[in-house]
Amino acid sequence: MKALAIHGKEDIRWEDREVPQPVPGEVRLRVRYVGICGSDLHYYFHGANGEYAIREPLTPGHELSAVVDLDPSGRLPVGTPVTVHPARYGADVPGLEDRPHLRPGGDYFGSAATTPHRQGGAAEYLIVEEHMIRVLPESLPLERAALAEPLAVALHAVGLAGDITGKRVLVIGAGPIGLLVVAAAAHAGAGTIGASDVRIEPLDRAAALGASELVLVGRDTIADESYDVIFECSGVPVSVTQSVRAARRAGTIVQVGMLANAEIGVNLAPMLAKELTLRGAFRFSTEIDDAVAMLAESDALDAVVSHTIDASDAIEAFAIARDSSASAKVLLRL
């Protein structure tokens, strides 16, 4: 079989591998589509994602759809369409019973956080544990189903804000996750959705998904205290400061974008007088099931996928995925 492997900065290879064999409790999948995520881009272009550096060849990919190739238990027929919850959780921690994704010691597909690295899904065949599998409804095409994992991230972030029905919501950063947060906020009943970005093309995509107030950074301004809920999806320090300014008194900010693992310049002073709530958002727990259901409801989120490129052309795919003016979500076809 073939698999992608990142060996270091700007060194990705389409390699030959042995077809893996499942043991009881595991299922072998024939992978069809894998989304390129921001962490994948960091691993390829920088050789590291934050503090996690590549120390051995890493197969990227945690956003995927596939069909069952071999289930030793016989429960899942060959050809069953599926997506995968890419997390394995750590040991139980008191107080985190309903948030297993926050337990230390777990791992995630396509991550260099542990050694050996947790290999990802950008391979023709993939072994997964039975509990990770989510069977897809007949109405959900495999290409769209590759959005289940990032949509689950967006749904989790929106859920952290509480009831947003009728509220004014701002999404800062209209990349793939920001676009899915726009869609998730609309699905949750937000009254008005604003979107902010440094490029016009992502804003046009956000408008197609439900954003009605578009802010082009450098051209437009965001009034202070103009939104009830802010989802910061860019991970840029100046945008965190903008979130604090744009939030209304007693408002909520959900930090979705990954921040640098470093001291950064952010002005949080207005938080005090406004009594703002600032929440971090980390992956998701069970929201992938909600994501699958939402994706099966309509084809509206097909617009988030801008390119589908053969995995053998990964260098081209990663270059396109890096350019937010040219692309939204880029999928690898296997």
C-alpha cells in the first residue's frame, strides 16, 4: 500500500508500506478522503506543530472518511462507509468524567505529541479501534464526511458559549475552522453572525454559510462592545485583543485558534470592567456524532471543500492549503 510520511520540514513522501493486519477489537479501513488541517501544515512547512517536533516519519491526517476493508468480528460488512473519532483518551481523572478529551495521556491521529508518534490517516489502509468508528448515513457522501472531525471542533466551540439563540456572534478568522464555526453558529440559532478576516475570499465563503456582517481587516473596523459572543479562530494575538474590545459587557469569548506556546502581547484589561468570560476550546468529545448528523442533513457545507487532490500530489495540495485566498478545506483523495 501507499502512505504519506512527513520526514521533516518540507519533506513529504508517498511511500510504500506493508498492508496492516487488524487484531480482535480493531478494524481495517480503506481510506478515501483526508482533510489537511492547520496542524498538518505546521508539521510539513515547519517540521513541528507548536512544541511537538517531528522525530520520526509522521503520517499526517485526522480528518478522514473511509470504507470498511476488514472487520475480524464480522460486525461491519466490507464497504461500510465510515468516519473516525481520532482520539484515544487518557486515564480517568476526577472532575473530568464528562470531558474525557481533557484527560492527560491520550493521543490523536497524525500527532507528534508522543514518541512513537501517533500515525495518521493519510494512507490507503488504516487500522482503527472499533470504538473510534462512526458508520455514516446513506445520505452522507464520503467526500463531505471528511468534514466530520473539523465540524465537531466547531460544534464543541459553539457549545462552550452556551445558548446563542438570537445573539450577535462574531467569528474572527474565516479559515476552514472559522467557516465551520459560522455554520455551527447559524445551526445553533445565532441572530446575527459577523466574520472578520485579512482576505476577502474567506469572507465571501463565510457569507455563503450565514455570515451577514463582513469585516476586512485593514479596511473595516469593528465597533467596541458590538457582539455578545466572539469566536477567535485565527490564533493571532492582536485578534485576541480585538475580541476583548468587540465583546459586550458580560459577553463571552471562546478561544478556538491555537495560540503560540510563548509569551504573547495581548491586552486583556477591558475584561475586568466588562466581566467577560474567556473560554478555551480544545478538540471535542462526543460532538462528532452531531457533526455526522448535521452533514447528512444537507449539502450546504460542501462549499467548505475548495479542492480535492490526489494524495500522490501532496506537495501541491499542501501549497494550496497554505494559501487562504486560494483555498478553504483541501482534501487528499486516496
